[in-house]
Amino acid sequence: MLFKNILFSILIGLPFSNFAGSISTSIYSLPSFGNCVLNMTSSAQNFTILGFGLSSSVIVDVPDGFEISTVSNKNFSCKPLTIRAIANVVNLILYVRATPSLIGIYNNTLHISSIGSNSASVNVSCSGVSNIIPSSGSNYYAGFNGLSGANLKSALYYKILGHTVISYSNLWSYYSATDVFYNGNLWDIYSTSISSPLASYSYPMITGQCGNYTGKEGDCYVREHSFPQSWFGSASPMVSDMFIIYPTDAKVNGIRTNDPYGEVAISTTASTPTQNGSKSGLNSFVFSGGFNGKVFEPIDEYKGDLARGYFYMATRYENLVANWASNSNASVLLDSNSFPVFKPWELALLIKWHNQDPVSMKEINRNNAIFVVQGNRNPFIDSPQFVQRIWGGAMPVKPENTPQNLSQFSSISGSNMNINLSWKSADGNRRIVVVSSNGKIKSAPKDSTEYNANSVFGLGEQIILGDYVVYNGSGSAVTISNCNPNNSYFFKVYEYNGYKQTSSYLVPSNNSCTCN
């Protein structure tokens, strides 16, 4: 039996008091964010706050290892959030994500307060872990640095082939490790969404399974081949390869059928839309000589996930993929060869989605969980820059905005000073922080270059002599140690998209500050 999500508000606050105003939240505690890689950010969870009779702004204090925003996918900061209130705050959604900087358990509390009112709190937790790719001895991708194009793709093929094949019927039992949402339910890419619109249902783990189904959304879920099994004749081992098989709502899976992914301007599901915004209709992705038939468009949160699954299929089954174009409607996107595998329009679409939706913690955790079962990995999750090194195509675009509200405070212990730097993130995937004690920052990071960071001043990579990289990640704070209290320090935060050889930096205009 499925448990439906019922929309309701639970007012959580203190007993009646002499406070003029009142603040409450929709929950006491968010589910744990689970394992989170250091200096990366998790997908967000959210809760709502309500305030009545307020005489001053609402302040949300954020504990170490977490960030908050009023927007689901940008403007996150570890700084206190100020909500300017006029009397009332009604069902304001706040988004929280984990961004640990140290290995270990984070278990803390968000505090919400307003002068003249009671306060409220929400518990948050996660586990900070290092992103070490499992291997037997040497680096998993050792020897691949000088390779590109078809040669790199073939090298990856030999690395990830021969995986442990599981039975199709056993897929159900592994979803509790590979596709679990924070609340313990299934992470269904056709219904689960971090931002609105949100589906009115979710699936408890294990129960609610079904086969083909044409009823309504929320009745049951199936094993969805994101790369349809009709394209490879339902043959093994592809038919049970977990990298392309997700648990998804059965009704939405039926709407998609075996159509290719694409972009939809006018949806045939407009009268009965999928609840999280996925669409079916004619392909509107603009590409000369491209495909204009029926496609399915998932929401933006999962486009990169699915694109990297397709790059995995082109690589893991390099020896077979050239023969698949004659199956079902696979000919609209496969080009009857082992390289580049995809027709030009499809390749352009996949690269676009790969760039606009970067690797997430969800993908990293799923990749690691599948590795435990199958013994192989998706290289395009581990090293996203492999996509451009193999297929070329468009590089990630530069972010449009620089980080804001850059500030610092310092603490001195003996002859050493620590500098705590924080900012409000903009619209890039990641950011690096450069520090100098020899005057203002003299250089900018170069596109297509990865810089190794170290928060101990003087140990990180230098962009130019004296300009040290102290942070490289997707968070909004860093504590810089080994500073001399008698020196002046200068800082800049650079927003960027991409990864390693595909980094695309936005040079900041006015986001520098000094510490004396």
C-alpha cells in the first residue's frame, strides 16, 4: 500500500508566552543528508516558516557544514539569512543543503528568531566523507591523462567492461542502496523534485512495485530503462545494467514509452501534465538536420544524470552499440558506429545537458553504490571532463554573476591567525578562492585549468607567484590557517562552471576584500 503525501502545516513553536509575535516551522528536523563529499554540496531539502505579528526581520542562523537560500538552486550562503518581514511571513519556503568541509558527523540546528517573538529551530545532519574513488591498488583511471577521442573512450571501455551481471528481477532489492531519497523513500527522477512543482506522492522503499501500467500517477513504480531496452533487443547484460535503470512512476514511464530524450516546447501532456514537470511532445531542440519527432523531456535536475548514463552506454558497450541502430526507433539517435556513436543532434543535446546539470551528490552516491554491486563505475560521473576529451563539443558556459557579500573575520592564537571567509554563492557550479599577502590579487585563473587548493595558506597551488588557491569547491565558506597577524591579506572569489580541463571562470569585478 502506498503512502500519499498529505499537504499540511504543523506549527512548531514554544508554549503561549508574552511574546508579541510568533514563529513556527513545518518540521522539527530534516532527514539526514547522508554521505556528503567534502567541499561539495548536496541536493537541497526544504521546510516552511510562518510568522505572525512580527515587529522585526526574521533571522535564520546557519550551523557549520550547511547553507541556506530562498531559491532552490542558487544564492546559497552559510551566513545568517535575513528575511525582512512586515507583520507576517506566510509559508515561506527555505532551502537547506549540506556542504561539509571536514570528515565526520555534522549534527546541528538551524535557529530562526525575530526580536519580540519566540524562536524556532530545525535539526540538520550529514556525514562529511572524502571522495576517494575505490580501486584495487593504483588510481582507477591511471594512465588516461594523455588520451583523448576514440582512444580514451576505448581505454575506458576496457576499464569498465566485464562487470558483475545481476538479474533483472533482483533490481528491486538494490534500490534501497542506489536510489533512496533523504526521507527513506524512492528517489524517482520522474516524480521527485527539489523545487516546485512537487508530486503529491512518493513511494516507500520496496513496496508499490508493478510492471506495465496505464493508470494514474502515484499508483506504483517500475524499473525504467533510461536507455530503452528495445534499443538493444532486451539483451543481457544491458537489460539489467543499473547505470541506466531507475525506479520511476509507472504512469510517467508509460508516457515516455521508448521515445528518445529531447526538449519540448509544446507538450502533448499539457492537459494532464506529469506532476513534477516532465513533458512529452515534438522535439524543439534546435539543431541543423536534427530530429523533430516525439521525445520526452525530464526536468532540469536530472538531465545531466541521464546524459552521463548515455555516455556510459556508448563506452561500456563499445563492442555492441554499432549494431543497435536497427532496433526499434534507436536509429533516430544512434549512428551505426562505435565512435562517435550518436548522431550529431543527439550528441549536441547530451553535451548541453551534461554541461548545464553538473554531477551531483546523488550521482556520486549512486555511482559508489552500483560499484559495490556491479564492480564497475560510470567514468563520466568520476571525471566529467572525459565528455569533452572524447566527444569535444561545447564547453561549459561562464556563470553570469559573481559571488556577493564577501566578508571575513579573524582569530589569533599565538603567532598564527585564522581567517574565516564567507560569501553568498552565485550561479556557477563551483568557485575557487585566491589569497595573497603580497598586495592585491595580481592574476586570474585560466580557463580549462584545474587548481589544487589547500586552506593552509602557502600550501595551495599558486596562480601566479604569491597568489595561493585556498579553496576549490561548491560551498560558500573557508577557514584559512597559517596566516601572520602582522600581514595584510587580499581575497577574491571566482565563480566557475566545468571541471578540470573544462573549467570556465568568471573574473570577478568587485568581490575582493582585505584582512589586516
